[in-house]
Amino acid sequence: MSLEHIQIEVAYATPERQQIIPLRVTKGATVAECIAQSNITQYFPEIDLDQQKVGIWSKAAKLDQQPREGDRIEIYRPLIADPKAIRRKRAERAKDDGRADPVTGGRRREQTR
């Protein structure tokens, strides 16, 4: 009896470079097993699956999830800044610069007569 296989990809990128590794794995393999079989840590030894999140086609996935034929498993780098904090700072700057309404925080409208 032969085992059924599927074709997937494992992807990781830094600002300097990216690596997408095509891989043929046994159907039923987990995301963690696929990442291990890809040997992507050979190119990026800083990958730590205990700390980094993974996904399949930009949707969060668990390490014990099973990918399907044609899936791309993505390993995400940690965020270097909190997006909410950045938006908050930008809004405060807009208020201070007079580009935003100090009460609502929304854009100032040009008064028309």
C-alpha cells in the first residue's frame, strides 16, 4: 500500500531575503512536520516556532493543523512595533499639528461658505 502525498510550500522572509521551499509530504502531516521536513532553519536559524506564529495562505494556523494540497505554510516574524500604538501616536501628532479635530480626532473639514 503506497502513502498518498500532497505538494505544499513553506515560506519565510526577512526584509533582506525570502525563501519559498516546495515540498512533497505525506497527506496528514502536520504544519510542524512540514516545516521540519523543509529544513528552512538551514537558511534562517533564527526561526523559533515556540515564539513565532504560523499561517496557511495568510490565515493563522496551529502547528498541529494538517495542510491541504497546494497550501503555502508561512512562518511570521515577530512584530517590532504594536500597530495600535503607532496609530495612536499618529493621531496624537495630527491633533498637535492641527490636522485633526481635538475633540473627535477626525479630520478637520474645510469650512465652505
